Amino acid sequence: MKIKIKKILKGKKGNFSLDINISTKDNTVITIFGKSGSGKTTLLRAIAGLLQPDKGYIEVDGKVWFDSSKNINLPPQKRKVGFVFQDYALFPNMTVEENIAFGMEKKDTSFLEYLLELVSLEELRDRKPHTLSGGQKQRVALARALARKPDILLLDEPLSALDYETRKGLQDELLKIHREFGLTTVIVSHDFSEVFRLSEFVFVIDKGKVIKKGKPEEIFIQERISGKVKFSGTVLSIEEDETVFIVSVLIGNNVVKVIADPEEVEGLKKGDNVIVATKAFSPFILKV
Amino acid sequence: MNKIAGKIKYIESSDSISLLEIDTEIGGMCAVVVETSETAGYLKIGREVYVLFKEIEVSIGKNISGMLSMRNKIPCTVKEIKKGKVLTRLILKCRSKTIKSVITTKSANEMNVNVGDEVIAFIKTNEITLMEKSDG
């Protein structure tokens, strides 16, 4: 996928200019990371053809979708895009099955069955969206996006409205879908652990420009460290015990306790994302 | 965590493990890491790194004689002592820097560690982690 676009957006607070240059191998999962208002969603809309760049070039899966120098600009319906939004955007009057089938270019019953099975919604096929949980709704939205047989999957903060457990389940689902379809996938995310879990490459965007790019561990671990055992996690609690502190960190589903020095916990608070690292010499391996 | 700046002086590697000597602000230190110059680009002679070690890995010796396998032996002066029921935290002065050590309060009492004592801080090479200096 190659994207090199410029777009000036006029807003109430002045002009916002998007100047993005992203190039990545096809069939990989990348994350666009950045604060709100940095231009992440605008970029997804430009890829989908919902917004026309002033100039530039968009190529997906070897096909040119936009090239201002050659006056090429495929309309959204000609771009094979699967788009999933944070708020699911399902049709309320249609059943699960109808919502998914709506995404298809032509009727394909066996593919529909396959998709229902892939996202484990066979049992709920006749339900209307309002009877579903957030996680189930997002699985319908994913299946509908896949129903188009897209060349690229665009996920705009797809899991941010969901609770931790559901989010984790859907992350597994997304990984499964990626293994199955090998689609080029662009995820917009705020969630640090999600970026680590799902994506191979991260582009950090600020004020419409890419300010950093690299593998998640290169982007988020500022200093390289020779420790071989490294996990990313979230601080659950920090307790003082006489001379030392005990920091509880949630890593995946496990709570790990780490002894820390008073100076180490300075500025550290509950909810912070951290790296827990130790040397390869320290851990024991016990067969279970 | 103790974090001391230094420069790599010497590297000796097997297939995947390296022993490094680092000139630091508190003297020469040794580290063993499961990395080589090939797997970690910053492991090169002359590169600036941080030497990291947990305070709990710093042992203390007083009036030591005989031989010890620990390669990192740093002469220090006890600057501060904070005793808990189980653990005692020491702040040690070494040249212009300080390092911290956490030992059992039982040991601190048996050794009669006092502020102003001359002690040796011991750290095993495998407990030392190296961190690339991001600005160098």
C-alpha cells in the first residue's frame, strides 16, 4: 500500500493540513496512532474515497485508486474497502444476516454462512442489532466489512467502546480474520496494548503529519534495553511497604507484582502503561 | 533501580552471550547479556550506555577478605540508612554518585552497618542490564 496525499481542510479554528506519506507491504496490519484531531480518521476517509485529497497518490494491493497527476479518482463503491466504525453503524431494521448480506456485491449464500461461522454469529442470525451486545454488534460490522471481499480493511477505533474482556476477545477475532484473509489492515487506535497485540507497524500522526514510524516496540519503548524478558502492561496499584514499593501490573490476564524503589515509582500512577523487563537469567521455567 | 552512565570498553562474545566491561561514573563494571553485537547494534566498543541494576541485587560487604566470584565490587560510603521490619534500604556514596541497596534488616543489624561506614557493594554480572542511550 502506498499513500502520499496532501489535503487542506478548512475549519472554524483555521486550516488543517494533512500531509501524509505512508508506504507498507501489502497484507500487513498497521496502526495509525495519534491524539484526536491529529488527522487519523481523515486519512481513513481519504483511503475509502469519502474525501478527495488536493493532490497525491493512493495505491492499494497494486491498484491505483487515486492519482491527482493522472486524474484518477475511483469513487468509494469502486474501491474495495471494508470499513468498521467505533459505533458499529449497523442498519437497525435489518437482522444480523441481512446486515452482513448487505455488504455483498452479489448474493453468495455459502460465503454468508462462512462469515456467520467465522464471527460465531450463526445462532444470532435472525436477531436485530438492538438486541445484541456491543461485542456482538462489532462482530456483525466486521463480517459486513468482510462480505465485500475487500482489498483493505479500515478499522476506526473499532474496540474502544467495549470493555476489557470483550475487547480482548475481538482482538483474537481480528487476528484470526487476518490469518484467514491476509488483508492489508489499517487500524486507528489509542490503545497501547492493542497496538502491540495486533499490528506489525505503527505510524504516529500529529497535526496531520507522520512524526514517527516503526515496529510497536521501537515506537513505544524509547530506549533499547538488553533485558530479554519484556512485557507491556498496565499499572493496577502502587503500594508502599516500609522501604520499598510493590507495583501490581496487569499483563494480559495476569497480575504481576514487581518490587520497585521509591524513585522508580515517582510520577507513576494507576492506569499507566509500562514495560516490565527482566534479564534472561532471572526467570525459572516450570513445566505445567 | 540504579542507573549509571558509562561507555563500553570491552566485549567478549560466544554465539549468543556476551561479557562486557563498561567504564562508568562509579568505576569499571561488568555485565553478561544474552545478546551480541549482531543481535543488538548498540553493543559496540565506545558506545555510551546506561548500566541498570535493581537495588535488591546490590549486596554489601564490610571488612571483606578472601576471594569472591562477583565481578562488580564497588567501594562506597554509607550515606543514609532506612530500616524497615524486614528490609533495609541503604544509600551509598560512590565517587560523585549514589547507588541504592536493599538488604535484610537482619543482615544490616548483624553487620552493624552505620552511616559513614566504608563498605563494598557487590553486584553479579548477570544482574546488570544495559540500556542504549537514546541521545547517543
